[in-house]
Amino acid sequence: MQTVSRYLINNLVIAYINGYHGRNSKVYDRQLKLYRGVSNPVTFTFKNEDQKAQFVDSKTFEFNLIDTESKKSVLTRNLTILDDGSTTSTKGQASVTLTEGDLLDLDAKFYNFSVREVAADGTRTVTFSDTAYNSAGTAEILDGGYPQFVASQEITNFTRSGSTSTSSAIDANPGVNNNSALHTIAVYPVNFAGTLAIQGTMVTTAPTDSDYFTISTNTIIAADTIKYYNFNGVIQNVRFRWTNDSGNTGVIDKILYRQ
């Protein structure tokens, strides 16, 4: 039997907000690891050169994540001061949560991060990542540890024959599904009135018209409203075939498909 340990620990970073006089030197701060597919709460502890927590309850701090290549900030968030349970002032800690959505469009690589104190007049003051007056820390965005959002396939090319338009074969990824596999499509009609047929096949390579069977046929009334359809099944390929009603010249602009 395998035994695996998981650690429920805080992502804690120390920032220095008072002058340095050579005592209690801290050579480096640890690297911050951020994981795509989940929310990442990060807590910052604010200390002086003697490693003593400082009062921060009346302060505002700003977190910046910076692309090391472009030198531009790719993410900016205000920190939330944490209540330490004291009856007077809060000492030392503030936090920020970087959500799954925050990291969605960022590449998995190394970044720099910084924390600035923001005064009431908008003036920004440096805080340091160590007692050697370095302002930037290092963060790494990692993927592969958690499931992540995958964009839907976008189908925009249809072959026209008379009043019927048909998409090419689209891989339905049967290997990642099970017997109750759910497929979803979003249909974007433009003044279209007619029918939309969802078709599937178990043929893996270059299926012909005779290889397809109809999963469902859906009636669409002339409108520009997005339509949503679900279907289940483990199949090799799908395709979409829409036919205009007599006299209708509308189109289906695109179909978004995910499974």
C-alpha cells in the first residue's frame, strides 16, 4: 500500500518595510510557487530589520506579478490586511489570493513579483524581499498538477451543397471519455431558420457520408440567439450539418464544441 503525504501549509512570504542596520541579515527569500488550475492564497508578513512584525492595519499594499521578459506587470492585486485577533492594531500580515482565472492566460514560467505600500495620496513606496535591499522576489507559475480549463473547439468552416452545409470530421476524443461521456455545443446562428443535425461515427480515419449516424436533429427558428445542445456517447468523430428552411438565407456562423 502506498502512503502519500499532503501538506496544508500557508504560502508565506516575508517583506521588509523598515531600514536595515546590518543585524539579523536574511540572505534570500524563498521562491513563490503558483499553480494553474486552482486558487493560490499567499500571505505576506511585514517585518523590520530585527525580524519583528510591524503594524500594518492602517496601510495599503499592492502586489504585482511582472513578466521577466517584457518587464511589464501582468497582474496587480491589492492585499487584504489579516486580523491577528488583537484588540488594538494588527501586526504583520496581509494576504492576496490569485485565482484560477488570474493565471489562466499566463504562461507557465518564471516571473518576478513585488509588493508596494500605497499611501493615501497614491504615492507608492518600496518594500524589500530581503535585508539586502532587493525589491523583487521570484515566482514560478506551474501547470500539470491540477486539471485546467481547455478552450472549446471552434468550427467555422462548412462545405455547402444546395441548402445544406456540413462541417469536417471532428475528433470526439473517445479515449478521455467514459460510457456516459457528455458533449456540449454552442451554436451561433445569424438569421438562420432550419435544422441542425449532430452526427457521429465510429470510423477513425477519413469517414464518408455513409459512415455517419444522426445523434439528434434540432430545429432553429430565425434568430440571433445562441443555442445550446448536449449529447452523450463514446464516439470517434462528430460533425455538424445544417439545412436552411425554404426561402431562408441565414447561416450558422460558428459552433463551439467541447467534450
